[in-house]
Amino acid sequence: MAPTRVQYVAESRPQTIPLEFVRPVEERPINTTFNDDIGLGRQIPVIDMCSLEAPELRVKTFKEIARASKEWGIFQVINHAISPLLFESLETVGKQFFQLPQEEKEAYACTGEDGSSTGYGTKLACTTDGRQGWSDFFFHMLWPPSLRDFSKWPQKPSSYIEVTEEYSKGILGVLNKLLSALSISLELQESALKDALGGENLEMELKINYYPTCPQPEVAFGVVPHTDMSALTILKPNDVPGLQVWKDEKWITAHYVPNALIIHIGDQIQILSNGKFKSVLHRSLVNKEKVRMSWPVFCSPPLDTVIGPLKELIDDSNPPLYNARTYREYKHRKINKLGQ
């Protein structure tokens, strides 16, 4: 029997949400969200990627990226060369998949039997107490081409594969520019981070998050607070705000910037930088009136790549803060809460 999907629960239009989705009082968004004022500077930095191509602005932009990565662990980028029309197409095919009849979506259900997260699913247990997040998802590998299995990508709508394949090329271009900029910001060779993450074998996995309308958004999460295991996460949101980041002991909502990409520093960059750049703690909220969706691309090393602090960043004054482990072992330990 297929598990009950959150979208199915939402479409039954309950007045209240089932208890397994209700957060403890001290965690609830209504009690923990900082009503931020942009004028106070409590907003995620926005960086213009065109400035990386302008000789007179490059150094300034590297410093902005370094500051955002150290102080926030997250920033938004504009003028990244992915067209608004491609974003529109990506959103359209994602929505169309989740609008399919339930039995058609279940044909792609993620069973987890092979250890893979690929497919359609629901986060059944976000925390050890068994509470759930108000979201469904679809996962599949995006890059390198050798790891794609188009039979596991949605076949409906018919344009899904074409649109998503084009998007993967755009995201790869953004990723390469960001890894170069982050390397230079650490005063390393331009290729340092990409080389450490597997070079041309670096992997990208797409997740489509679907957060249905929720009758009680003040007591629920779409996704609970966490940091990403990836090196970088490149996220395209729709226009419904909901991403929150932990900054200065407060949960701050990311404002929507049209056609921007949101860049999360993940655990592997934090390790490689020996803590100079921080993996951002974040969570997702839900909305009473509108469906929220997002398209994160998790950029990660191959599983057997050993990740530890880069030797160029280690000396007597800066001892290594993290153990070197394969990415496979790191994931296993984090998922099973074994410590690192």
C-alpha cells in the first residue's frame, strides 16, 4: 500500500492538520520567526555574478562572496546566465508532474530498496520523534550524464526531460563559476575546490520540493532545521516565501528575488575550508493560501571521494577541525546521527 502523501491530505481540505505534522510549541514558526526589517540589514546577501566578469569589480565580488559564505553560509545570485524563460519552463513541468493523478505519480515511488533516494516520495519521519514535514518530493540524478536514468525521470509532461536536461547544463555553468570564485575567495588556486570534490565527476542531484497549502502553517514545517550534506546547494524557489536561515540567534525569512538562485554552503565546503565557510542551518515553512515549490540541486562529491580540510588551509595556527572521511561514510554517519 502506498503511503499517504501530504498533497493528498491537503486536497481533502482539513480544518486542522493531523497531529504528526504539528511541531512542539517551542519549535513552532509562530513562536520562533524573527519579523525582520530589510533596513536593519537582516537579509541574505545578493551578489551580481556579472561582476565576476568585470576586471574592476572581480576583487570586490570575491570579497562579497567570502563575507557571505563566512557570515551567512548562504547568498542569492543574479545575472547568472540562466534565462527567465528556462526558469518558467522548469516551474511549469514541475507543477504539471504534481498535478498528475495520484496513481501516475505513484508509478515513480521511491522505495529506498537500493539505497537510492530517486523517485517520488514523502518525508515520513523528519525527526526522531516521528513528526513529519508538510511536503512531498521528487529526486533524480542530474549530472554527470553517465549517472542519469531517464526511465526514472517523469515521462509526463512530455517536455520534462528536455527542459530539465537544458536546466542541468545551466546549473553546471553556475556551479563551475561559483566553485572557482569560492576557491579564489579562500586564496587558493581557482580549481582547488572542484578538484577536491571530484573534478569532472562531481555529481548533481535535483530535488523538487512540493509544499501543499496548509490550514495551520503557524504550527508546521515543510522541512525541519538542518544543514545540507552536499558541498553546495543551488536552489530555485517559486515566488512563495518560506525558506528561513539561522543568523544571529534568529530565524530570518529569505525574501524572494525574481530570477535569483539561492546558494547554500553545504557541509563538504565547510570541511574543505576548515570552517572558514559555514554550512547554513535552514528550514522551510508552508503557506495557508499558496502552494510553495522549490528546486534544489545538491552538488556533491562521488561517494568514495575523501573529504577533509584542504592542506593549503592547515598550519600550526590553523589545525584541522574535521576528520577526513569518504563522502559515503560522512553521509552514513550523519543520516544515522553517529557524529563526525
